[in-house]
Amino acid sequence: MGEALRSRGLTGRLVDVGCGNGLLQRHLASVGFDDSVGVEPSGNPAGRSRLGLAIFNEPVEDFLARPGMAGGFAIAVANHVLEHSYDPAGLLGQLRELVAPGGHVLVATPNLSGASMRWKTLLSRLRLKRRPFRHLDYPKHLMLFDRRNLPRLVQAAGLEVAAVETYTRASSDASEEPARAGFWDTLRLGDNMYVLAKRPQA
């Protein structure tokens, strides 16, 4: 997420929606996004109490009602949150309202059309997978997206799509990305994807 923002020269106040324990928020602060707040609707206060982060444990609509929060950010991030939402279209609308005109929204989710997802789905359908369809992570994942339907949903929320990219998470803490990950991302078939979008000026 940090690389996706920094590679495009984006800066400014950031809100991490669905921030969980705050680890992404802390990482983004370490790469220059130190003016940030988190919103965690689940009510888990771990990030606030253990990491000393600015995290609001409340629904996004309550956070938007606070003075200065609606339109108060240059960037809104939702990292692997949308697929857990009962109302992804509504959540995208809330992300749009959080950023000022000209601000950016970055949404990351699993990529349903990624090579790994397709392979595991095929094995499941052929009954060759020991735990069929487990990779879809139901019921925690309520809706899954690909490089076609997510950008359409983002546009329907009144945002202008600036980029759609896939990426593959490394399975270790190695500093260099595995060759296999780079290969699938070149083909735009990475395990995960993100959409970077902009709120129009008017």
C-alpha cells in the first residue's frame, strides 16, 4: 500500500478504514504518512492501546459525523476490507466522502481472477483439493472482486479510476519479491489487487 501511494507521489493526511490492530497505519507512518488516523468499526481497541495510534473504534458513518472528518483527508485506504462488507457500494461512498475533492481512495482486495485463485477453484471443482473452496474464505469474505467488477463499482461510487494493479504477497519476510510473484503481476494475475481512484474536483 505504501509503495502504491509513494510511487504516484501522493502525500497528505490519511485515514485507514477498517484498520484492525493498526499495523498498516503504523507502517504507512514509517514511510511518510505520519499524519494519519484509523477507523475500526469492530470496536477492537488493540491498536490504540498497544501502539498508541489515533484509532476511532466506531462505525464509519459515526466517524464521518465528527467535525472535520468528512472531506478532511487527502487519502483514504481500505486494505482487504471491502470483501468483508455487507454493503461494499455504500462503503466506497463513505470512502469518497472522507477525502476532499481531488483526494484519492486506495482499495485492495483479493483478486478472484488471479492465477492462484483460478487454479484452486479448478482443483476444488474437480474434487482434487483436500479442503475445497477454502481459498474463497467464506463466510468471512462476503463478496469477491476481480479487475473488471471492482473498477466499475468504484466508478459507480462517484470516483475516477486512476490505476488497477495486481500484486502477490510474499510468504516470507524476504526483502526481495519472489520471482514467481513478479511473473504473475506482469501478467496482471496476482493473488491480490488494488484500485486507486480520485474524487473529482467538482
